[in-house]
Amino acid sequence: MESSNLTLVTEFILLGLSSRPELQVHLFLLFLMVYLMILLGNLLIMLLILRNSRLHTPMYFFLTNLSSIEVCFTSCVFPQMLVHFLAKRKSISYSCCVIQVYTFLTFGIAECYILSVMAYDRYVAIRDPLRYSVTMSWGICGMLAAGSWLGGFMLSAVDTVATFQLLFCQNNVINHFLCEMPALLHLSGTDTTHAELVMHVLCIFTLLCPITFIILSYAHIIIAVLTIRSAQGRRKAFSTCSSHLLVVTLFFGTIMSLYLKPKSLSFPEYNKIISVFYVVFTPALNPLIYSLRNKEVKMALKKLLGKPEGV
């Protein structure tokens, strides 16, 4: 191999969402607005839960964790993406790319786990309401939340190390708006079999196991709800789960279609579109889903604004 081929890259060039110069300012304004909406929406939910004692329950404790993760998850991507919309040279250093991959995976994995914990919380609340306060004590809730965060920090390190053991020679142009593992696998000129194997094995623990757990939890929830005699009781039980189920569908549906595919069936332009859905739209919709579909959150918001609860 020639020595020129052994020259390792020190930075990457991100092509971004569009190469058309006339669109960059419009995209900057659009995504700035979306980012502010994500931050304000999730911070508002956290504030409402913190200030309203009626929301100091395990369900809303986990929702606070989800909102915290969403803020961190999007903040790994949006600031750099916004700068690149206005920059002539859309570069990111090798070390910053490593950090972005690690943090992005960390909070993405933590979100997968916290969503499965929230499903378990709803299962216990509906299946065994009399023992709910014992089963979901604050000590157990704290351990479940901490485990979700810790799982993200630990497992993402394995994926990140596997990715950056690959050699990136000469070609440093990433057809994406962020440093993401599938895009980097496409870029590497070396054998990516080991890195792909690591990614797919970890996907079993970070995607397939959580979604299987969520499906089983909701299967038991449906069985439990069908045994409730009153129609009002069934509606109330389903209403407590509908918001979470919608968020799970949006998040897992998009992210699984990207990470569970082999490299040979993965296409950069398609990957960018999928990434926009779970990086941009899902975090933006989550606060709306939980506020518009949740009476307790709406009541807490009215109380914060000083409006009578009946209004």
C-alpha cells in the first residue's frame, strides 16, 4: 500500500441536509425554531412536574428523565448543525466527531431504556394497582432511572471504540449532517465486518430487548384493561398509556429502520431522512404529545399560568 493511502484524516467534512446555498439560511431558521421548541417544551414539562406536587409520582419522575434525555440528545447535534448551515466550510475535527458519536449514542440508548422503564411503570400501575406504591418505590424508581443512564454511558463506549478502530484514509467527506455510526461505516476504506457485528449485537440489547419488553408490557396491560368492567375505567387506563405508546412508535420505528439494516442495504440519502425523523421531529413532538394528551399536565400548565383549572 502506498504511503499516501496510510495518511489518516484529522477532520471530516459533513455535507449536511442540502448543498444548495440558497436554502441554508432558510434551513437555519427552521431548525433553530425547532431546537428552541424542543428545549422550551421539554424544560417546561420538567418545570411543571417540579412545581406541582400532584405530579410527584413515578410516572412523571420518568417523564422528567425522558425530557432531560431529549434535551441532551438534541444538544449533541443541533448547535453544530446550525453553525454548519451558515458556514462555508462544514468541517468537524476527528476528536469532536468521536465525542459526538459517543454522546449521541449515550443519550439515544438511555432513551430506549427509559421508554421501556415507563412501559413497566404503566404495567405495574394497571396490572397491580394495590401494590404499585411498594413495587415502584422511590428507591426502585431511582435505580431504574440511574440504570437507564448508566446503560447508555457504558454501551455507547463499546460502539464508539469499535467505530473508531476503523481507518479513515484520504476520503473524509460524510454524506450526513452529523457523525453517526452507519455513515462512518460507509466512509471507512477498511473491513467494517467487526464494527458492524458489534453494532448489531449491541442493537439486540439497546433496541430489540427494550421494544420486546415494551410489547410484552402492553400485551399484559391490554389483557388487564379488558378485565375492567366499566367503560370509563377502561378509557382511563388506556389514556394513561396512549401518549407513551405514540412516543415509542415514533422513536423506535425510525431508529430501528436505520440501525438494524446491514451496510449493503443502507443508503446515505435514506439514512439522512430517517435521522431527521428521530433526531428532529420526534423530540419536537414529544412535549406536545405529553401535554396535549395528558389532563394532569394541562391542569398543571393552567395552574402555572394562573388560570382556573376548570377553564
